Amino acid sequence: MKDILKVLKPGLQTTVQNLGRYGYQQFGISPSGAMDSYSMQVANILVGNPKGEAVLEAALIGPEVEALSDIVIAICGGDFTPKVDGMEVSMWKSFLFRKGQVLTVGHCQRGARAYLAIGGGIDVPFVLGSKSTFLNGKFGGFEGRALQKGDVLVGNPLIRRPYKMLHPELVPQYAKEMTIRVVIGPHEDRFTEESIHRFFSEQFVVTHQANRMGYQLKGPKLEHIGGPDIISDPIPLGGIQVPASGQPIILLADRQTTGGYTRIGTVISEDIPSVAQAVPDTILHFSIVSVEEAQLLYLKRQKVLKHLQLWAAK
């Protein structure tokens, strides 16, 4: 193993993440993992890694890092206008980051999160089968925390040529107003018909109460039938809780494992990356899709990633 990166500035919140840890929610352990799994997987594919390898996830203000070895990197996700030694570099493209050069990921211009993949991966311990950081639990990733100034990451650099660039048609566009698809339920019978109509016809705004656990939304109040409380049950990624305030909360990567509030719906897997890239004041509209439609969209996305892997391996 070699030293590959030194953190000069950590950014707002930069953590090591992969696709998360699964099978432990019954013990109260959040899955964690990349908020935007699409950008994370594409970044890995572009540098020749398995798509589930650990990457750096940066939120809103990215880190400044120095290369301690020659490495191939790719940065995907929100537009952070990254620069190497002061010169702007392309996102959604792999390139050689030479020893001694300094990468500044910068401030986000569009979207909310960027993903930095390193050819050969990041060598951190597997904790419960995953390299992902669980910040609230203080384990996984790099010492169970966000990166700090002076941290040194190690890995086994993989230099692959030719370098790869994602086709522009596959690069997501992060808008300040978006429509998010939802499978209704499981507690739709606990909301008035007017509230369900309101949820799927009016707009909601992402508030500043938005982090890796979930996004608090603000919009028209949703009325319950018989109150907001239920017997606690497992919470899926994208579950939309509605507590007594009547304001929805979209639960995300570091969500609690169970919850005792009604859920009006669940954001489909295909649209979780879009939600992950929504900054405060983003306007969300919700539309209903069936479970079958959600499954087909998920399979379509997996097919795209598989084709990208085959293309990148050439």
C-alpha cells in the first residue's frame, strides 16, 4: 500500500463512502453509503474500479488534497468546478493526478455532492462488511469521521489508460425544481384524501434542515386520520415520514432504522440520486408510480451501469 492523498483542507463534510452496509438494520445500524449512488458508481467505473469501491463524498464545499503518488481519479456528481494546480479540470472524466499536484474541489455551483474515485480504491477497514462512514455511530470509513486537515489516505494505485469520459447524455442535470417519483404508502389510509391530493399536486421546498439522515420539507400541511403515530416499523431508503407538524421528511442514507410516524410514500431508487443532489430551497413535486414501474426503472439504471462497465474495460 502507498500513501495516495493528503488532506490540506477537509471541506464542509468529506467522508469515505461506498454502497453502504446491509443486513444490520435489525440491530439499529444505519446502512449509510453514498447519498448519490449513481455518481459514485460512475466515478468508480471511469477509473477502472469495481463500481462499489469506496470513494470520497464531498458536500457543498469540497476538500483540497495533495497527491502523494501518481493516481488516476474521476470526479462525478454536482458541479464543483474542480481545479488541479489552479487549472480547471473536467468532471465525469478520469485523468492522471500526479504526485505533488494539488486538487481543489471547490464550492458547489449546481447540485450538492461530488464523488472522488481513485483508481485502485481507498484502503480503509471493512466494518460490518462495508467501508462506508456512519457519522452518528462514529465507525467505518476513515476512523469513523469526516476527513480533517492532515489526514493521509492510503491505497494501491491503479493506473489505467486510456482515460474515460462519460457521454453527456448520461450526465444528470441538477435543477432547482424537480419532479420526484414516489410509490404511495404504506400508510396512505392514515391521511385525508385532500392531503394525498395536496401531496401529489402542490410543491414542497427543501429546507435547511437537510443532511445525510434526511431532508425536512416545507409545504402545505398534510392532515392525518387518527394522528401521526404508528407502531414503529423499518424505514426504507427514501421513506417519506409525516410527523404531527404535517411537513414531510425524506429519509436518506444515515436514517434511523425504525420510525413511529406515518409514511405517505417512498421515493423510488431511480430518483434517490436526484434528491441527494437537492440543495436547500430546491422545489420538489411528487408523482405516483407503481411498484412495477419503479422496478423497471431500477433495472434500466442497472443495465446502463453494466454497459458502462463493459465499455470502460475496453
